Amino acid sequence: MEYTVQKLSQLAGISARTIRYYDEIGILKPARINSSGYRIYGRAEVDRLQQILFYRELGVDLQSIKKIMSSPAFDEVKALSEHREQLLARRKQLDLLIRNVEKTIAQRKKGSIMMDKEKFEGFKRKLIEENEQKYGQEIRAKYGEKTVEESNRKFMSMTVEQHAEFTRLEKEIKETLRAAVQTNDPAGELAQKAAELHRRWLGFCWNSYSKEAHAGLAQMYVDDPRFTAYYDEIQPGTAEFFKDAILIYTGLRE
Amino acid sequence: MEYTVQKLSQLAGISARTIRYYDEIGILKPARINSSGYRIYGRAEVDRLQQILFYRELGVDLQSIKKIMSSPAFDEVKALSEHREQLLARRKQLDLLIRNVEKTIAQRKKGSIMMDKEKFEGFKRKLIEENEQKYGQEIRAKYGEKTVEESNRKFMSMTVEQHAEFTRLEKEIKETLRAAVQTNDPAGELAQKAAELHRRWLGFCWNSYSKEAHAGLAQMYVDDPRFTAYYDEIQPGTAEFFKDAILIYTGLRE
DNA sequence: TATAAACCTTGACGTAGCGTCAATGTAAAT
DNA sequence: ATTTACATTGACGCTACGTCAAGGTTTATA
């Protein structure tokens, strides 16, 4: 079956202008140009457009799409599988947003307090996800399937050495915290050392440090069961203790 | 808690440029400007930004967001509820896309045939959903929530007279359709009159008319059980009949 | 306390991805 | 044969920022 511009645009639910634009930028060329000068598209172009729309849906810019699909290594079925992965991830993000709005509604009705940070759960991730979309696939295409850690490292522009330091710091925080919690003194030397190490650890994640953000994160450690569980693995109450230590360290203790 | 531009941008996961741009276009003004000329944002602005991001996530353009949120009838909790509805709908669309990609993968591996039309399931709907986001809520208001009707009317900047005309047209469409469906001829005079009336009715909702959009909406009437039910109230099959009439009217019958 | 680094401002240019329209030729329907 | 619908190229305009320069202010560090 063959399609002219309008037919193809209707089929795909996009504008005729878009079809022509895609020809113009070389991302979707017609199969041929007929004697009248009309663009004629066929089955292969339909399939290609489908792929383009998946990439577009997942937020990939057109130049990247073009580069990916023009590579000799481009494998259509593999690409489709990757779209699926990304779509599933997008659905997870959407679930976060849905949970966020539900939480916001509930708390607005109750007139209770919601952490500012919580209000952007799902949105914030969008930035990270979009970056992963741009670069994560490139990494996967080059080296095959990797862990999220690998792509996150890329995103953060870390060198291998920096990453080792990052990991070492994390370990040291945990060990220092283990000793500090025994003192039961969040203002003590050990606790404050842990907080200082934590601050340095954050230096790898944040473009800039602020005491408020640090304090906010500490609060989140006790507010979010996932983080609480991470620290309470050392000993129940550690997350709370660490929060106090950080609040003291930042001078923002209430 | 107060935030300067960068702090707020980090909190929300968007750029500082975006924050400034939003101030510039008047969609998110700072709480105050400090003695150095710095923008200072507070709790109310954080909540407002959250709402903006929800609207943005759902594809609403900034001018529309501004208009909606500056309306005296704007109800924060109600808006959040609507975001939730839309996010759930978006998730459905995503499920369609996921199913589409899975079907595509399966059929590519089997080397079997997939209808061209099927390949765009989920994408096509995106256009329709976006139109619904802008205008379809008004349609939905007709069938359900009267309180939302009031705020939507304001949004559309309708006069009382215009609203009466809008309502009268709606009634006339239904009556014409009732008579037309008895003829069982979607190309007939009555059916085409109904389609023409529908076009005029859409003139109150849409900034611009296009045959494709009209046809798309007609398709939606049979695809979406809510709309189908509205027309099938006249007589079962009316929605399908009206779709055919509109497709003929717009010349986009397949 | 001085200095460097980080952050703020305004102003301005540029871009991706189209939407819209004009002018003109072609295909399909009447 | 005529009208309507669809095609083309060319070109301007728009939304929503991204980027950068120049210069002032705040924060961290030595």
C-alpha cells in the first residue's frame, strides 16, 4: 500500500507539515517522488515512522533519532524492545506522578504539611529519565545491557576515580554512622564526622550545596521508608539519629 | 521556607532559566524581590509551581495554564483532581503504546503481517487526548460535573448570550440527529445538517477549525464509551451514525 | 578580613519542531 | 469542462526555553 502525505499523516495521527518536515531534515524520506512531484510512501516508510514516533514519544530529539536509525548497527527489533523498556519506565514515572497528586490532594484536604521536596516527585525524575533516554541508549548500544549505575555515572559525568571515591565515601559514612549511633550523641565528634562525610558525598550528586537542601534531604531520610530502611539496617533509629546529626551540622536544628 | 531561583529550580528539577521565564511571562511571580534584586519564592509559589508542572506534564501550553490559574474560579484541589484524571488517562494511553510495541515485536519476529493502522495505535490517540485536554473537558462537563462547567465557561470567556447559543446549538444537534438517524442515511440532508450544526457548535470551543480535528473528534465519539453513551441515548447506533455523517461532511470518510 | 567561588540580575541572540499561509500545479469528483 | 481537494515549494512566525555576556551580591574559604 502506498500513501501520499495527507494519507500518511492521517494514518499516523500527525500533521502533513510534520511529514514534509521529516523529509526535509532527512529523517523520513519518501519511497519515491511521482511524476507530479508528489511524495509517495510505502510499507518501509510506515515502519520507520512508527519507530520515529516511539522515539518521539520517549522524548528523543529528532537529530538523535536520525543518528540512531541511520547507524548500520540499528536493529529494528532490538530498538522496539528498548522502546518497550522505556515505555515501562515512563509508566513507572507516571505512577509516581499519580501517587504525588493523590498525596497532594489528601494533604490539602487535611490541611497538613507536605514537604516541598515531595511535591515534585515524578517531575524531578523526568529530567533524569530524559537524560537517560539520550545517553543511556547510546551506552547500551555500545556496550550492551548495563546496570542503572553505569548510565547514572555517565549522567553525572564522573570519572572512574570519582566513582570509586563516591562509593568509598558511602561506605565510610555507613561505618562512621555505625560507631556514632553507639555514642547516642548526634552532636558528638563521630556523628558530626558522618554528617561531614555525607556532605562530601553529596558533592558528587549536587551542582551546589546548601544547608537547607542538606537538611531537607536528612528530613527525607526519616520521612521516606525506603531511606529510613537503608540506614536503620545498621540499627533501628539510625536514620533518625543521622537526621539529627545533619540538622546540627547544618545549624538548622529546629 | 524561602528559595532563590537556583534553589527552587533544583527542588523542582527544572532550569533556573525556566523559573525566570515563568516570572517574565507572569505565570509564576516571586513572593518578593529582596534588597539585592533577587527573586524570593515561598510556600505558595512552590504549590503554584507544582500545579504548573502538572499542567505542563499533561501538555497544556503556558498561556492556557496562566489563564486557568488566574481565574477567580480556580480551585486548587479540584484542579489536582483533574490532573489525576488526566494522568490516569495518560497511563491508559501508555498502556496502548506498550501493547502496540509488544504486538509489533511479536509480529516482526514471526514475520507476519500487521495492519498499517495498528502500528500507530496509541500515538494517534495522543493528538485526540491533547485536544481533549484543551477542549474536551468542556465536553465532559456537559455530561457530568456542573460545577466544572462554570469554571470552563469562564475559561472560554463566553458571554451569557454566547453560552445560550452554545446550549441551543447543542439541543438542535441532538434533535436533528434524532430525526436523521431515522433516515439511516449519513450522507442525507438531515445528517449533514447535524454535522454542520456540530461544526458551528465546535466554533465555540476551538480557536480554529480543521476537518481533521472534526473527524478526529467524531472518531472519538465511537471510541470513547462516555461519548458513545451520550449520543446512543437517542437510539443505539447514533454515535456511529453521527461519526459517519461527520466523516462524510468533512470529506474524510475512508 | 580579603579573596575566590557561587549565585543573582538583565539583556539578547539562537534553536527545535513545527503551524500557518501564499502561490501554483495536479488529481479526483461532479 | 469545472470544481473541489490535494500536492508542491517557499517563507514567516511562534512557543518555550538554552546559552552567553556583563556586572552586582552572597557565601565559603584561606
